[in-house]
Amino acid sequence: MALRRLYIYGLVAFLSSCNWFNPYDMPDVEEEFKCVSYFLPIDGDSSVCFLSSSMVLFEPNSNEYFDFCAKVKSSDGEVTSCGVMNEDTASVWIGTGGLGGLDPGDSLFLELESPAFELISSSSVVPEKAVIVSYSMTSRSYFNGEKYFDELVLELSDPSPREEAYMIQLISQVDTIGAHSPSIRSLKSDNPRMIRRKFGLTALDNALFFDDTFWEGGNYTFHFRTSNIVDEGVPYHFTLLIHSISIDMYQFFYDLEASDLTGYFHGGSFVVRSNVDGAHGCFGTMQTTPVLVFP
């Protein structure tokens, strides 16, 4: 069980920090365009921060090598990790386990420093953990004429008067000897309030996110589904990841989806919100509750 828990939290850290945004995913609007993409899981011991620089497709690009350091600070401590930028995108793992206990409402601060650019900074507020009322799954209960789907139901309760936001993901595991490693599953929902994260194209059709503006102060039941790829009679289960995410993280995801993948950070017809000073992008925080779901 301990190894399984370690695997789940490691996978959460990887997924939540995945560099699914990059400046060359949209037209360049300025020279020396830089983007920070860092989604920090509060329960994890470490996570990866991405720094991207602009490039022009189909033209020679000169990427200089330079050192940079990323620092995360809380009221109780700080951690720093350094790396090297030698392509259009660099990443650095930050050991955030040394920050101590973090509670909802606490602030975290991010700074990226390098001789090659001015200070890049941002801040984020730790969100409340999701309050789960109930969850269930029905196997192979929906058929669209081509394939079967498993349907899942999740009921959440609003944890505070503050604005909250959430993202859900699903890991599948076949429970037989020699089965493949757990894998992230694509999710679908007919609920228009559940937004499917698509900005990374099909590689990121594995998350639904939403806020609590339509059910603040009460409970709400969410219905969603995933295609069933397991032969009938083979035992399996899911790990449902309920992420509570910071509002800046939600707004960043929302704007990228609403822009229909053509948004600019500035200078364009649609503005994608950024909470990063000295660059563009998002520094977000998240709290994750994993639950096991069986047919």
C-alpha cells in the first residue's frame, strides 16, 4: 500500500506539473517571450517548474545556454533549485517537502533568477481540500453504438465561503498478474459546467475542471464517464484524483480553453490571464485527494 501511495503521488506531481503550455503553441507577440508553467501539489515532496522562451517555427533559432534558479517561499521556509536553459524549454525539480505544513489560505511565492533576465516572480494561495460527500461507479453502463463507457458520480460539498475550483483525473488499473502499468484515462461529461482540458490537444483530454460559482454553500453531484477498454470479466479499478486548485490556476485553464487555442497573452484579440510578473503563464497550487473506485 505504501508503494502504491508513493506511485500515485508521484504520478499526481508529474501530471499536475506537466508542461502543456509553451509559447510556440500560439503566435509570438513579442521578442524574448518567456513563460512559466508551475502547478505545485501541496501534498507532494517535489514538483517540476517549467521555463520556456520564444522561438520562431521554421526559422533558425539561437538558444543561449544560461543558468537559472527557482525559489519557492512560504512563511515558514524556502527551497531553491537550479538548472540550465539550453533549449526553448527547461525544467527544474523543486523539493517543496521542506516548506513545512501548509494550510488553506497560506501564500506561496515563486521567484526565478538568472543573469540572463530580470527577476520573474509570482504568488499563489493554497486552496481548501475538496470535501467529498460520496462517489460511485457503474461499469459498462453506457453504449454509444461503438464502445462501452463506465459512468462515475462524484458529490462534493462546498468547503468555505471563498471561491473554490477543482480538477478531476482518473487512473485505471487492471488487477491481474502481468497487467500493464496504471494509466490516465480520458474523461467526458455532458455537464456544460465541467470543462474538458484540451489546450494540449489529445494528450490532455484527461482532465475536467470547474469552479463552485453555481453551487456555493451547498452540495453538487457531477456525472462523467470514460471508455471501458477492459475485456468483460477482467478485474480492474480506478483511482479518482480530486484536485482542488488555486483560482489563478482555474482562470488560466479557463482562458486557454475559451480562447479556442488562439489566445494571446497580450496584443491579440483575446487575453489569457497571467499571474506571473516578468514573464507570462501561471504559478498555481493544488491539493489532491485520491480515492479508490471499484465496479
